[in-house]
Amino acid sequence: MLGIKPGIVKINGVKTVDYWDKSKAMINKHAKFIESLENYPKEDIKPEIIHKITPYLQDPAFVPEKIAKASEAAEGICKWVIAICKFDMVYKEITPKRIALAQAE
């Protein structure tokens, strides 16, 4: 969601993308991390980001109630991701309607 490139790790000899090390580094600077969430450009989310996050949103395990069992902080991040993605969907739906209304007025 924040556009940070993942690292690459080998798991059983297979190269796999890995966000864990980058995530830990980002969370260690918690004030800056929280600020990046608060100031997230939600009106201008790139389609590539929504495309990458969609599999997580469709995962039955990606729900705040389940994630809360592992981490209260992760639960909050899960809620944030879901809310931002819902905002994006609604924003893209109403923007053309707002433009049409402004033109009609």
C-alpha cells in the first residue's frame, strides 16, 4: 500500500518476494509510519496497488477478528487497509457523478 519494494528471499531454493524485513524497518520508525498512514493519498491510489492488494482482501484470513488473535497492531493495519480500499472504490464511483453534477449546475 505504501509503495515499498519487497526484498527477495530463497525458500526451499525458490526465490520469493518478502516484505517482512522492510516492514520491520518501517515499523521501527513508528512515528513516521503512523504519519504515512495518516497522510496517505487516498484520493489518488494507483491501480497497480489495488491490483496487488486485492488477493489479500479476498483472503478469508484477512479479517480483523482473525488477525487480532496474532497482533493488535496488525488488526489495526488490517482495518486501515480495508477502509482505504473501500474508500478507493467509493471515490472512483462518485467522482464522475460529482463532475457531472458540477457541469449540470
